[in-house]
Amino acid sequence: MIAVPIPTLTDEQLVAHFRDGDDAAFDEIHRRYRPALLRFATKMLRASGHDPDDIVQDAFIRAFRALRCTDAPMALNAWLYMIVRNRALDGLRSSRNAVQFDDGLSAPPDWRTDPAQQVGDGDELRRIVDEIGRLPRRQRIALVLRELDGRTHAETARALDTTVSGSKSLIVRARSNLGTALRAA
């Protein structure tokens, strides 16, 4: 049996290899997604004082642990963005909820935050990620590149080997399909 070079594997194959104990597969996931996730975290954390590198590193640590805890199929790209988004939001919330005292110590986070609302928000986010994973492949890629990675229509078109109008059409259909699926759920 001829071994396939790790960089040529699909996301699904990388996840399967990693779950089978091949740490080099996770190295490839890191290499493949770190730059885009760092751009995404940088945009989310703009002028907040939080370090996007720390958020992305924490997200990869969480992904490393979580990938081996389940054999459930997943849309790796959307799942990684969700982890980074959640970690960035946690950082933004903690800085917003902290009260600075003169001695530089912070007060604990706001105790009035409704735990039921937090659980509901997490459930909704999981539904959105699941539905993004069910979109047709090209629509999913276009939506993630444009909405999560912040790429321009021209960059998205190049990545998908299509025209700018083709890229825009894919994104419109992805948004429409996602909206329909979420309303039905």
C-alpha cells in the first residue's frame, strides 16, 4: 500500500488519520487553517487588547483534545471557525464584564448572566454550524471564505476557480439555503 502524502489529504481524511493516532495529520490541519483563523480572530478582536495568537492557539488545543473524543462526522473548517469565534467572544465578554479597580484587580464576571441564555446561544450556534456543514461543498466554501475569513469576492472567486459573479451567486444561494434550513429547524 502506497502512503498518500499528508498535505494532499482532504479535511475528512486528516480528521480520520488524526483520530487513528497520526499526529502529523493534526500538524497539517494546523498548517492549513492557522493563517485564516488568525485573520478571523484578528478581525474579531480588533482594538480589544486581546492577542489573536493566544485565541487561535487555545482553539487548536481544544480541537486537538476534542477531535479524539468523538468519531462524529464534522465540517472541520466551520467547526474550527466556531471554536475560534467562541474563544474570541469569551475574551471580549470577560473584558467587558470586568470592572477595573484602582489597584488594578478585576471584579469577577457579571453574575447576572443567564445560564439558560448561554446554553440556548450555544445550541443555536451548533445548529448553524451543523447547517453550514450540510450546504453543498462550493456554497459552504464560498460562505466560509466570505463571511468568516473576510475574503473579498475576487479572492473567493479565485479560491473557487470561478468568476466574481459566480462567487456572489454561490454566497447568495448559501445564505438562502442556510436561512431556509434554520427556519425549518
